[in-house]
Amino acid sequence: MTSTTPSGPDAADARPSRPTGATGPALDVATSLAGHLSEVALPLEVPGVAHARDLRDRVLAQITTHLIPRLREAATPAILVVGGPTGAGKSTLVNTLAGRTVSPAGVLRPTTRRPVLVVNPAEAHLVADHPVRRLADVVAADGVPAGLALLDAPDLDSVDEGNRRLSVELVEAADMWLFVTTAHRYGDALPWEILDVVRRRGVTIAVVLDRVATDVLDEVRRDLLSRLVESGFGSVPLLVVPDAGPVDGPLPAENVREVAQWIGLLATRAGAQGITARTVRGVWSPLRAEVRELLDAVVAQTDAATELTSLATGAAAVAADDLVSQLAEGALADGGPTTRWLVLAGSRGPLEPLAHEVRGFLARRRVPRQAPERASALEVLRAEVDRSFSDVLGRAAATAETAVRDAWTSAPTASQAGSALAADRGSAVAASERAERVRAAWDGWLADVAALVPVAADGGSEAPPLLEATGRGTLLLLAAAGIDGATTAARRVWPAAEADRAIAAARDALAVHARNLVAAEATGFTTPLAQRFDPEAAAALRLRVAELRMLAGEA
């Protein structure tokens, strides 16, 4: 069923046959492809993404509104989309062909605000569940021959953006396309671009030169025919509708005779089925090319995401290395913590017994009674380190965030996407999340240090009675933070080797928390990025491309 006529070399294909629906591989491929395309995310602003998004939407519309319904039920009337530029007289032509007013016509623009699908009353039930119904109102009219449905589409160049998008989407629902233009509008670029899209899909096309005055008919027809030939449409029928002057209603029947005869030929069961079958057969090769293009777009998105992820983790890793180096040099002990230790552990200070051996009978007797003062002093020092921890690690994490933003906005190939994503990651949100992570890191380090406190050695100095368990944990924390005096005190509380092992382990734990904290700055950017992608999307589209190649009969 490939010809619009019952004779000629394709006559065998055009013989009437009992309409059947497709339930085999072709329908399975089309259904699977529609499902995958509906989930294809193209969220990153990379070069060519606007075209890829439009292509995705257009291909999905073609599959859902035309291909799948046609594969499921071959008896559905062939859809002839009547399209063209503003003021071409499309609605008036449709009303004339339908035999009554089914679509508003007039001088107000746009006149066709809601597409209208006109069917023969005997076939209205065949389009009851057609997906095109979500886009168009269905009207029955006796003037439309059985086997065909006329779809009056909005202007391709409508002043209404939604109408323009809908008009292009309806192109994908077409089995045939009737391009209506005028002597003044046929040179516009947009309709020719749409014609090229329709041709690549294998859709049957005819051009209507509407409202053309008799005195310029020959000149305009020659020029338009020449343009059709130059553009590769030399075999496309050119139908003429003479100018009828001002009309309020349908055109005279003789004015639309050429168009009506062409439609009548298409509407024969052999003709309509032949055209729809040919359209379906011809769809696979261009569809494969379009899905291949979409696959390339998905891969480009994945490559950009990979680049941005690598840049983010790399920037955070550099910041983490710098922070760990600062901590190893005693950054937590600088300033307040060390100064406060020197005061509290100085002569007659509550922590003096930790700093050096107390001499004198009376001084030694005071040591046990000063346990509450020592506990309070250690708590003051712990608070000092807490503040230093929040300052040093919080500042390093903020530096990492800035580094990630800078890396994304200056990415070698994904700077546009990186800039957009960095802007989405609000600084206030990042700062709030950072404060929570710093608290969690501090609490985690405290827990680690508590688990690392050595058991006091039997036969050691008198130091164990100086501190309760909590105090010993705080002393280890202060030593790990880098307070030299606390390190000396720890070696008095525990055997030196044991103290050194505990301090080293506590510092290792600090480094781990520091790295995790800074790495989380990158994660704050990369996790939302990863959530926008289906990691299997490219593989699924590759499979669909292979299936489409087989359906197209390509090697």
C-alpha cells in the first residue's frame, strides 16, 4: 500500500485490503521509544540543547500522535493537516471542503485558536480515542470523504507563541500535508523549513496557491513551481484556488475544484491506505536519524556532567589538602586555645598539675580539692577549640564552595551549563547546610576522640586521679588540636608512647572529618546534577537506534 492511485508500478500495494492493527515488533519499538523519549532529560545548557529539546518534543509528538495510533489501527482515517502562514485562507478552505462552517474564519488573528479535526460522520468513532483529540476538537461533516480527516492547524507564524508550537506539533500527526499559501506569502522561510521536515518523514505533500488573482496567476505559478523544483519538491502537486474576492462564508465550488479532486483521489480506500502505509514505512529511516541525533545530545549532556563533576571534586580535593595541611600545623590551636592554655596551666592555675609536677606538701594536698576547677578549665578550653574548629573548617569549606563555583563558570566546554547550575545552588542555602555539616563534623570528631582515650597505666604517675574520664578525653582533644602544652600533659597522664599513638589517631580522625566536610561542598553541587540524569538513557537510545535501523531495512 504505497501509491495514491490504483494503477501503475505500485498497483499491487494499493489494492484494498481489510484494515488491520499492528501488534508486532514495529509497535513494540515505537511504544518503547516513546517511553524512553518521555524520560530523556536535557537539563544542561550545552551548545545545541535548544534544538535537541525541540527535536525530542517533536519526535515524541510524531510517535504518540501519529505513528503508534497508525500502527495500532490501520482503519483510522488518514489525517490531512492543512497548514500555512497567517492569512492564507486555511480555515475558509477547510469550511468549503467540509460543506459547512467547522472552523472560524475572519480577519482577526489568530482565527484558528483551537485546531479542528473534521471527519466523515461514519468514521467519527474511529478517532474517538486518537491522541490527536487532546490537541484538537473533533467535528463531523458530510463533505469530508470517508477515509480522510482534515485537520485545520493554527498559523505556522502565529502571533501567539502557543499556537506556533502547536502548529509545528501537529505536523507530526500528519499522514499528508496540504500547505496553503498566497502570492504574497510563499517566499516566507518558515513554511519551507516545515516542508522539508515533512518531506524527510515521507509524508505526502501538496501545495495550494490560494486567493491568487487571475492577472498574476501565470507569473506567480511559474515562480512558485521554480522554487519548488529548486527546493526538491518538483513532484509535489501545485493546486490553485483563484481569488473569489471578499467572501463571508464558503468559496464557490469551482474555485476549490482542483483541491477537492486531489482530496477525493486520496480518500479512496486504496489511496488512503496506500498513503498511510507508505508514510509508516518511510518513517523509520528519518526517525532513526533523529533518534541518533538525540542520542548524541544525551551523550553531550553526560559528557558535560562528567566534566563538571570532575571539576567540582578536583576543586574540593585541593581545598581539602590545604585544610589538612593547616590542621597538621596546629591551625586549631592558634590564637585563643593556646593563649588560654598558657593562662590556665600557668603558676597557681587550675591546670598547673597537668603542666608539671606540683612540689610542696601543701600544694600537693590542694590538687585533689581542685578537681572541679580543673574540669571547668578543660571545658573552657574545649569551647575554645570548638570555636576554632568552626572557624577554620567552616572557612575552608566556604573556600571550597567558591572554588567549585569558579571551576564551573570557567569550565573548558561546559561553562554555560556550569554557570547556570552554580546560580541554582544559592549561596545562602549552601552556607546554611555548611553550618549543619560543621556541627556534625565536630560531634563526630568528639565521639572518635572519646573512643581513643587510652586506659590509664598501672603504676604511672599520680596524674590519673587528676582527671576524670571526661577530662581525659578533653585533654586528648586539646593535644590533637595542636596545643603543645596539652601534648606534654598527655604524656604525663599516660605512657608517652601510648599518648602519642592516641594523639596521632585523633589527628587522623580530624583529617578524615575535615576532608569529608570539604568534599560535601562539591557534593552539594554534583548530587543535584546527577539526579537530573538517567544513567541508562544513552544505552536505551542506542538499542532503539539499532531497532529502528532494522525496521528501516538499513545495514
